Amino acid sequence: MKTDTHPDYHWIKIQMTDGTTYETRSTWGKEGDVMLLEIDPKSHPAWTGGNQRLVDAGGQVARFNKRFGGLSLGKK
């Protein structure tokens, strides 16, 4: 096997947006570096469920049928 084909895999620290940290192994940076996260599961709405946009599916279907209801793809 060839030497020096794989990146260096080492320990780094991850710092969440609230300041908590944990250690993990990564190829990012160098040994002992700290990765500062701007978005993490504690702050992102996808995980926290905050500020969701409700979609009026019934209104969208009615609008679609109003615009394209007369179209036919098959023979009559």
C-alpha cells in the first residue's frame, strides 16, 4: 500500500453556540484545534422546531385546479 495517501486523523474540540465543548476525531485542522460552530442542533430551527412556516395545502390545490383544471392528458 502507498504511504501518505490518507489524511491525518487527530483529536479536535467542537464548541457549540452555547459554549459547551466536546472532543472528537477529525481530519479538519490540526491536533488540538477548536472548531467554532455557528449553527448546531441546539440553535437551528430544523432541530428546535422554532418558527415554522405553515403551508395552506388546500388553498394551493384549489389554486392549481383553478389554473389547470381544464387540461386533459388523455383522450375523451
